[in-house]
Amino acid sequence: MVTQFYLGVLIWAVYTTTVANADIKVVCAKDSVMITWRISAEMVPHAARLFLGSCMPSHLNVMTTGEGEAQFNYQFAECKFKKLIKGKRLIYQNELTYRPHAKTKPAAFVYPIECIYKRPEAWVPQFLNPGSGVSDGRGGLIFHMALLNEQLTGVAKTNLVPLGSFMPIWAAVEQKSHQPLLLLMEECVAAPTRELQHGSQVYPIIDNKGCLLESMRGNSVFLPRYHSSAIILYLQSFKFPLGEEVYIHCKLVAWDPEVLDESKKACHYVKENGRWELLDDPFQSSLCSCCDSTCKSRSKRGVEWESHGQSHNSVLGPLIIVEPSDSRSHSTPVELVIAADSQFSTFS
């Protein structure tokens, strides 16, 4: 492994079998990247097999020596860049690859790319105004839940969700003078009504004390936290009755970040590894092993916290799942996509 630095960009170069001594220069701009990949004369005829993510070179220069320079000039919104938020850093990730064979076969050369920036303060969603759907919890805590837009920069401006797209569901607890707390989604279900009663038809999303079931059935995940008091469920929209209203009901729990156990956790299934992973510390992912069976409470302190009101039931909606072609025809003001106090008996 070779580590190189270009204008503050950290790049890990992983050399495989067919390409050696790669000469790659990267410049990260405000919202784009410029990459120059110098290749040998033997590689020039195969330049069409060079990729940045899903993008081919935007330009190829052939020099008098016969060598070539493949240039990639693309926006981060292109080429399937991954956007990550880690603490105070905003990270865009992708890979340069050489693929002499069809996509079904692994790349012969992989060169990971990262552009790292200071996270803009504006990225953190502002707390909702009291008139826009604040959920007041007990114990001096205020809970919030909202649907974010695709860019994760603010509250969504529509409640129409194209089938198969992702719904970034943001929840947070406003702590004021309280000690730092970790926000967890202990249980979430989808239902066709705002109020839940015993016997209501529901579709489980998170169950078993923090296990994201939809990460096994689909591609849903918990996104990396930007703060311990907030969590984002990146939920892939599912086959709910099209055109009908859907409400997301969640039991939110504010918890001591130093005391995680099987009953207080955020776990999602990582298909690449074939196992459950703990959002807040993958090295403690053994706490998630019970997601395939029954997760039981091991902490007496948890009982005390529940009795003192450190959990809260919220409902988000109405959301409407539509065919992708229908999502642009009309929209609903954001005031309808809010968190509301929900005292329902399904969550104990």
C-alpha cells in the first residue's frame, strides 16, 4: 500500500496485478475533482477501460512519447461518488479502476480516491420551530423527527417518495443542560394511520431493540452520526400501497453513550460482511448478534431510565409512496411532513 498527499487529499493506492507504477494526480475543487492518470503507451489503446466510478475519461491526451494522460473532470454529483459525514469532516469517496473485462469480473486495478473537507455548518439540520412539529418529551428533553431532502441539507419540501428511492429520516434530541446523550431508534413501524391501536396493521422497520430489519430485506442503513444526539435512518422506500398515506411510528430513546447493551443499540446488517454491525462502534458488534433471535435487556439502569421518561414515541407523516414518474407531478408543503407526539400502545 502506498500513501500519497495531493493538495490535502488523502489517497490510498492499492496496486493489483496488471498496472504498476501508476502516476496519478488529484486536485479536489469545491464541488468537483480533477484527476490526471498518466498511462504507458501499451495502455493507451485500452483507455476506454479506465473508469472513475461509473465514468470514463473526459479527455485523453497522447504525448509524443506514445504515453497517454487520461483526464477525469467531474462533479461529485456524478460518477457515483459516495458522500460521508464523519465528525467535522465531509468526505467524497470513489475509485479509479482498470477493467479489461466485463463488469461481472473484478477490476484488475483499483485506486481509492478521497476528497476531504471541513463539514459545512449548514449541513446540520436546524431544529424545527415549535410551530412546525416539535415533540416534547419528559425529563427536560425535546425530541424531533423529520424527513430530510436528498442532499441531507434540510427538511424535505415534499412528502412524495418515489418507490425504491431513499428516505433520510432524521431524529434528534435537544438536551439543553442535560448530560450528553445518545439517541437511538428502538423500534419503528410503518402504518396507514397516524394513530396506532392494538391490532393495527403495521410493517416493521426497526425491531428487537434497535435492529434495522430493512437492512436485511433491502439496502437501508443508519448513516454515520454527525452528533451523538442525532441519528439518520436512510430508509429505502418499500412496496406499500401506492398512492396511499404512510406514517412512520418510532420509539426514540435518549441513552447514556457509555452504557450500550443488547437492549440499547443501533444495528444494521452489512451484506458485504454477512453480519450485523453496531453503528456507534463496529468493534462491539457482538451486541448485535441477538438481532437474529431475541434481544433482552441486561441493564437495571435501563428500567430506571424508562420510568423517568427518557424514551418518546413520535410519528412522521403522511408520506406517499408513488411510482418514480409520478413524483414530479405535485408536492406537499413541508409542514405536513413533521414529527408529532404519539401516545400509542404498540410500543411499551
